[in-house]
Amino acid sequence: MNTKAKKKLVKIPVVKKNTVRKKPEYEASLAIAGGGCKALYGMAVGYKLRKWGIQLKEISGVSAGAAMALGILSETEDESIEYFTELTKRNKSNFQVMSLFQGKSPFPHENIYRRLIRHGLNLEKIRKSKVKIYIGTVQAIPKKSGINHYWDIAKLVTETTRAYLLDENDKEQGIPCSRVSKIMERWNMQPIIYTNKDLKSPEIIESIILNSSSIPPVVSFQNNNKVYFLDGGLTNNLLLEKFSKKAKKIGVYYEDTTIFGKDRALLESTFLIKPSKKLPIASFDYTDPIAVKDCYEMGKEDVEKLKPEILNFCRKE
């Protein structure tokens, strides 16, 4: 009899490697230029980025771009467009003569704009997002007071508007210009940037957006204790400079004059998005609901075509 014990075969468990790949992560800092109704295009871009799962680390906006930026953080893009469409259906004219005779502003834009901001703003979601926010405006403190004060304010608006239009014309032709900067120096004007710490309540946020969008006479000259505010686009309509140096920056703008004169290295490191064709709406046309929707949808369509490039750009290293 074979007394030798039979050797037992010990099976060594095979550890399978995890073949499930980690889902890629994406992040970006988004800047939306001002431009009245044209900024709806920028909100559509932000909506798509959010839906693709791109985490926004920073966001900036100027004028209407500020309202669109906070609409993205509020996650109310689609319903804001529906609401704005309904408002424009009811507004038959961009200049209401009867209001002028009644001592009111003949421009309906500010009232409609305020209603849109209130409808689309969700302060709780904005705070929960933890996104760093930058909103640009220009602050003016006229030196004179008394009876000449209001005359100075009217003069400031007139001179600033004229300087801005002439500068824009030069930029279109690629000509360096400095009229606005000289006007700012003469009238004691300074760029101001609002951040998260300033967004204390819906009422204050509304005031900040109006400060950034102050374009007399369409949107009244905003003021607080004789400190006046003008549209942030006077000095910088696309706030890319406030983002962290290593940020994956995306900038949405509508005219080449917006990026004229900006630092070349900054532009080269930014994924710039511009409408593929002429936008179907004018900046201050609040009477065309079809154009409102078309502008928004055009933003979605344009950015969808760029999706592979954008995701590759925003992919976390």
C-alpha cells in the first residue's frame, strides 16, 4: 500500500484587473461678453458646457453677459428664454412715445430686463455652485456737486458714448485708439469688479447686473449716493484677465472689436467662440420673440459642432 500522502493542488485565485476606465473629467473658466440680446448666444454655450458635464471653476460676465452667467449658474437657461420670449411678444415697440408724454422712460428695456433677471435668478444654486464669479462695471464719481451736477452727468454720458462709438469704429479697422481711456481719466472713472462676496441677496445682485449694464438712455444711469455706474464693456467686454493663470479659459464674444488689443498670449491660451454667422437679433431689439429663440438655438448648434475640440481642451490633466 502506498503510504505517501497525495499532494493537494492549491488553486491560487486569479485577481482580475479592473477593466472599467475612469470617466474623464472636464473643467473650464467661462467668460461671456456683453452685447444686449446677443448675450443669449453666450448663455446657450454655457448651457451646453454644463450639460456635457464640464465643471465651471470660474465665470465672468459683463453687462448682459453678467445676467447670462448667473442664469447658467442658476440652471434656468431654457425657462429664461421662454420667459423672455413671452415678454417680447407683448412688447410691440422699442420706443414708446406715450410713455414719453407721461414723464416716463420711452424705452421699455430696463423694466423687461429687470423682470428677466428676477425670473432667472436662483441665489441658492449660485452659492452652492462654489464657482468664482466676476462681474465688471465702470464707476464714476463726478467732481462737481450742486446745481451743475446734473448737467455734468448728462455731459459725461454724451462724451463717453461718443468716445466709445468712435473707438469701436477704429477697432473695426484695426486702428489703436484711446478716446475712452482719456474720457475715463477726465471724469474720474474706474473699472470695478464684483465677486462672490458682493452677491449678498437677489436685490443686490439685480442692482449689480444693472450697474454692469448701465447704457443711458436705454438702461438708466445707475447710481448710489452720487456714485454712478456705466456699462462694463467700456473698458473690458470679455473678462478673461481675472481667471487663474492655469485655467482652461473659454471666451464667448460676438464682434472682433471685443478682443482687439487684448494680450496675444492670453488669447492664444483661450478657446474663443464666436457666432458662425451674423446673429439674427440686434442688441436692443426687445420686439422679436422668434429672433430671441433663434439666437439662443444658434449658440447651441455652433458649440455642438465644436464639442470634440472643447472636451479635449477642457479635459483635466
